[in-house]
Amino acid sequence: MFVYADHAATTKILPCALEAYNQTAWAFYGNPSSLHTEGQRAKEVLEKSRGEIAAVLNADPREIYFTSGGSEADNQAILSAAYAGAKKGKRKLISTAIEHHAVLHTLEKLQKEGFEVVLLPVGHEGIVKAEDVRDAIDENTALVSVMLANNEIGTLQPVEEIGKICREKGVLFHTDAVQAVGHIPVDVQSIGCDYLALSAHKFGGPKGVGVLYAKRGAPLSVLIAGGAQERGKRAGTEDLPAIAAMAAALKASVADMGTSSALLKKLQTKLIFGLSRIPHSSLNGDRERRLPGNVSFCFEGCEGEALLLYLDDEGICASSGSACTSGSLDPSHVLLAIGRVHDVAHGSLRLTLGPENTEADVDYLLEKIPEVVEKVRSFSPVWRDLREGKRQFIL
Ligand SMILES: *Cc1c(COP(=O)(O)O)cnc(C)c1O
């Protein structure tokens, strides 16, 4: 059996998106900046896609900027707000300890340039408190950046409350909505954000394409200089097939959202219930306020990387921490932020289900994961010490 349970890392392209990709690449090959007929036909597809994506987000098409993905959108939002703030003497940037590296590493870069960066804690449940955001904002604050849904533990952040606070205080607000868009309803008006990042490959679109939503009037600096594409804010000939495919994937995901999220919640509940029966295990992040397909666990005395390799042998694609952290020996910053100690954080497993997963998939996961955990524990020195009482169990 084969079970792909790593949808937070990336998703398989949807048939309708692949169809839109092929159709556009073949029949609309003109450069949207060209004045001739072929160019203008391509331009129409570009603007149609922009309009469709804007409609889903409840934004104005002029607020949609196509990028190479979520990382670029996060970079552009944060750098734009920071540099605009610096011009007014505002050099404080507020974010959380559980952001994606696209946000955290951009903030680190700005910190080296003299900005003050405040990363708010999230507590055991993995959710930042809007009140903490309010308390951290002062007259020097240029930006608040809080993700909508976490990519490792799936927890949903109170972005609407935070957006309200930022509007009251006159501070720019960016939200990394890469894990949320296409999976749960996302409306830029009700969030009240100035910037929002999304990425096509997280909802059945192609890799290497995404969107930065920037509210009209929000500062926007140019990261990629060149031609006048994207209202002069992002140069480079547009990847039109990918953009059309992203719009198709988004429309399809949103149309199916009701059905698929109900199914995912059912599968998620069953999976959480089943995995909780493994001794010395614990769910990461709030039980209720999380993305419908996310199941993240820690198993004490069970090395996460070994777990993944043995699961792979059983045909199960899963993840431990985020794709960006795997390969490094540092435990996930997200798991440390929710209070997992190093040893426990090393025994993490992230299963992220998608619309094509079935109940049979979950049954298979529940058959194999307990076996593999037991196997990995059987040759773990940490597990032996725990069993022999030389170490105290934490979970
Ligand atoms: C995947 C992801 C990104 C990066 O998006 P890319 O399109 O892969 O660059 C950023 N933020 C979050 C929360 C993500 O899950």
C-alpha cells in the first residue's frame, strides 16, 4: 500500500490545474507584455487568473501580485513594511516563535541591519495571544507578521483579532497564509491584513508560483528589478501556465472545501484517537484549533528520522518537523516553542492528509505506525534508559 500523508510539504497537482497548465502553455504562448495579438491573448489569461484569485480572497485584482511562491511573497511583504517603517524611524518588527523560515530568516536578516525583532511565545497549545501582540506594539513598531496556520502543528492563529488590533494601532500587518489558502476560508477583508502570502503547490497547483496580496496603499518595495510587470513591483516575464494552473487549483479547492474539510476532520479525529493509544505519545498543538488534515505527534524515546525511514519502507510518506529542518540535527523550532524538550522534540511525526486520502489510508497508518514506533524504540538507547528507570518519562 502507498499513503501520501505529507500534504503540508507539497501536494500533487490537481487534474484541472494540469489541464489549465498544458492548455495555457500551448495555446497562450505570447508574452503578456507584447502589444500584438498573441501577447494580448496571454495578457487576458493573466488578468482573468488575477481576477479569479482576487475574488476567492475577497480582494481587488490590483492588490494581487504574482510571485515565485510563498517564500518570495513573505520576503517582499516583510522587507517592504520594514523599509517603509525605517524611513519614519520605526524599526521594531513583531512576529511569533513558530513562523516558517521564509519569515524567520527574513526577520533575522533585518535584525542584522539594525531592526529590533520580537518573537512572541505561543504556549503549549501553539497559539499566539492577540493580547500579547497588542502589548508588544509601541510607537516604533513597523510591522506585525503572524501566520494564519502553522505548517508543522497546524494550529490556527487569531489573525482577525490581531488584524483589528493592528488597524487600531496603525501598524502594518502581514499574514503567511500559505497553509490556509485552499484549505479553510480566507478573506483578506475580515482578516484586515495589509499583506498576505499564498503558494500554489500547497493546494494542488504547480510549484514555483504564488501570490503576494498587498492592500492598496500598503508600501511595496521591489525585490526583483527589471521590466514593468506586476505594476512595476515584480519584474520578470510571468509564468502564465503556472499562474493559470494556480487559479484553476484555487477555484477547485475552494469549491470542494466544504466536503473535503468535513472528510479530513473525520479522518483526523480517527488518526489522533488511534495514535494517542501509543504509550508515551502526545499530540502537538491545540486539539481543536488546527487545520483539518494536520496530525502532529511526539513519541518519547523514538528517533523521528528513523521513524520516517521505516515508514517509507512501508509505503508511507510523512514528515518530522518541517521539510526545511529535516536533514539538520536541530529539533524543530516550532516544537521547542510549544515547550517540547529536545529529546521529545526529536521524536516527532507530522502526518498531513489531503482530499485524496481515504479511511483505508488511515486504517493502514494506524496499523503500521504503532509497529514502527515499537521497532524504532527497540533499538533506542534513550528508550532503554526510560524503561530501566535511568531517565524519567516526560510524556
Ligand atoms: C510552504 C510554506 C512556505 C513557502 O512556500 P514556497 O512556495 O514553498 O516558497 C511559506 N510559509 C509556509 C507556512 C509554508 O507552509
